[in-house]
Amino acid sequence: MTGTTAEAAALAAFRRDYPAFATTSVLDDLRATEYGRLDAQGQTYLDYTGGSLYAESQVQQHRALLEQNVFGNPHSENPTSLAMSKRIEETRARILEFFRASPADYEVIFTPNATGALKIVGEAYPFAPGSHYLMTFDNHNSVNGIREFARAKGATVSYVAAQPPDLRVDRDKLMAHLRGTPPRTTGGFGQERRRGLFAYPAQSNFSGVQHPLEWIAEAQALGWDVLLDAAAFAPTNRLSLDRWRPDFVALSFYKMFGYPTGIGCLITRKAALAKLQRPWYAGGTITFSSVQAAEGHGRGFYRSPGPAGFEDGTLDYLGIPAVDIGLRHLASIGMETIHTRVTCLAAWLLNELAVLTHTNGVPMVHIYGPVDVHLRGASIALNLNDPKGQMIDSRLVERYANEIMLSLRRGCHCNPGAGEAALGISKAEMTGYFQNKDRLSYEEFLHIIDGRTAGVARVSFGVASTFADAYRFYAFVRTFRDVPLKELTARPREVVDPRPPPIAQGNATACSAQ
């Protein structure tokens, strides 16, 4: 059989084992019409967790909007400013509608990205001695970084471990942490019981693990405020804030629909927003400021109420209407349709990779995190092994992928806790690496830790993914079969597999919509 015949046979078996995939055929049509540049350029894009792709119509609609209107800086009452202010408020309303969040309960604060949203919470949350900042190991660096704000204000910082091989968090251990911190109270009428802030991702950007959204209400019932990082979750899953009610939600819109970049948001409950105390103000966040009254009572400024008090400077006001366009694009497809498609593709690829071995029986692929799609997203972290079981550096894998226009991502994906747990790096080792960092150059520091933190490869599916994309990566992995590590590192090689890959039978996993 030729490679084309083998792929056709694999597709037939895939459609048989994953019948729900047939309900997502609208995405095959969109791949041709809205994302046709992928196939025209021979690109295989498997980095949707890094950033989604935009549809051509998104750009066309945004361009038409800008060409047909005159928009000014919204911080004024002139006609062009008011026209832009109206568009911005319409986009806020669209975001709340998309996430099924009541405008009576939630506000939308525009930020440059999810990191900007997280920074707002970190700098303004009322950490204090006696309060607590609790995180899971599995968190993006932008969530980890909030610990520096917490420590600076005297709060306690702690982590709940992620357990290999699935890299999930043990619920009993989490609940012990949530219950173990005594509530902080403030004196006077109506004492406030607050333990602190609990932060975790709805979906790991490292392993694809989806942590239970039920934790939100459980933590809140014990007196915690909850910060949910939804950046990796929202692109392919329905997040309904009428059911799940975190206090803070961080998002990046380019991860959802590719365009525009540079705009994210913090969706926050109004009651939680009222707790935030910003340590500074800037243009755009105040209604009035005085130089001469700076030392007097009131410190010489009035902060703008609501979201405006947290939106520093001038918003990317020409870009914000493109968020409305992007959300309408996803809504026209249906988040359930996207979820079903990517889950089917991830299930197939996980099954196929799990059974790949070298001729001598050594497994070719080490998958980090769950090996099925139960409570996991369509992002797969892995490393390849040579016939002796030696791990192939993910940088080398990326180099070979680049040669055939296959885009994946490698590294620890800004998630050191999950990476350390996955790669088996102990606390003692990691602490040792940092012990002398102030006396080392950055290059010397990297040399010391290199080899243990080279990271993993990650592939992820999204709105424009097809079976052909999944199959091409599978065929790419098979080109490493029976190739010794020394041969891979010694010289370039042609990454073409002349042998038709076998088709696994009977390993299908259900991929119904969430």
C-alpha cells in the first residue's frame, strides 16, 4: 500500500471507530474556505494551545468595519469617540453572552492577554499576613508569578502537587489544603471570613489535563476566592459562568480564534472586583487627578468605577471589535462541535501513539498525562525514545518537524510545576539548581540544568484541525522507528517513512461533546 492508500484506510477506520466525528463536517468545509492557506502552503499546524488560527472572514469583516467607519480614542465625548465607546461596550456584552455570564453579576476588564488579567489580580488582591495564596503544581508561570505579590504582602504561599503519570491533583490532598488554612477575619460588624486566593487552570497548557470545575464552589464554600485560568480551556470547551462561578477568569482571545493578538480579558464577579485594591493609577483608570493634592486626604485622585479603573492607558480600541467578530465566528460553528472534533482526533492519536514500538519492543512514545480523553483536552505532551529507550531531545524532534512544515511546540510550556512532575525532577534537585544563580551568568545556569529541563514536545488540535493533520504527525513519529539516537544527532536525515503504517483496531474512545 502507498502512503496515500494507508491514510485512506486509516481514515475509514477512524470514521468507523469515532462516529461522532461525522457531526463535525462543517469544519471540513471551513478548512477549505476559511483556512485554505494551510493546505495551499503544505502546512500542518498542531500548535493550537500556543495560538489558534484566524478565519479569513474575521480579517475581512474587521477590515470592512475599519474602512467604513471613523473611530476615535474612546476617552472623549466627541462623535468618533462615542462611536468607538459603543463598539467596546457591545464587545463586553458579547463576551458575557458567549460565556453565559450575567451582566448583573460579572464585569469584563480588557487586558493585553491572560497574563495581563492575572497581573491585575495579583497586584490588587488584598493579600496580607494571615491570608493564603494556594496553587496547584500545574499552573502557567503567569499564575505562579502572583506568589511574589502574595509574599511581598506577607501572605502564605503553598502548592498542591500534581501526581504522575496522569499529572492530576489528588482531590483529598487538595481539600486538606483548602480546609487546613484557618479563615482570616476582620473586626467589626459583619466579620469577613476569607482564607485567601486559590488559583488553578481549567485545562493544563502542559498535559491537557482538565481539572474539575467543581473545585470552584467547593473552595468558595470554605471561604476562598477562586482564580480560574481558562486560557487553554476556552478555545475548545464550553465555559458556562451561569453554572461555574469563579471569582476571576483569565483569557487570551488569540488562543480562541487567532485574531486579534494583544487583547485578553479578566472576567470578574462584581463582588470580587470590589475587593481589589490597585497599588497605583494611570491614564484611563481615573476620572480626576491632582498634583497639588497628592499628599492630602484622598491622595489627590478619583479612580474610575468598574472595569475602567483597571484598564491602564488607552485600550487597543481598534482591535477590540475584532474580538466581537471572533466570538461570533466561534458561536456560528458551535463550541460543542469544536469540542467533539478535537476530542475525537486526540483520542485517535493517543491510541495510535500508545501502541507504537521499535522492532525490539521498546515503546517509541512517552506520553505525559492521561492516555485517554477522559477529563482531558486535545493537547498532548510527549517525548520520543530511541530503540535503547533513550529519550530523544525534543529540540531535535522539533528540528525534524520543521523540515516538513509541521508546527508543534517544545519546551516546558511556561508550566514548570507540571514539567518537573512529568520529568521526575525532585525538589532537592531544583532547589540546588537555583542555589548559586546570583553568581552565575544565565548561560552558565542553563548549562547546569540542561538535560533535565529540555522539555517535551506538545501537539494540540483546534478549530481548523483535520484527520489528515493527526495522521501526518503519526506518520512523522513513525519515521523515528529503529533509528538510534546517535544517528539522529550525527547527521540530518530524510523524514519520510516508506512503510505503510499499521492501523490499530478496537481502541476507540468515546468523544461526545462536553
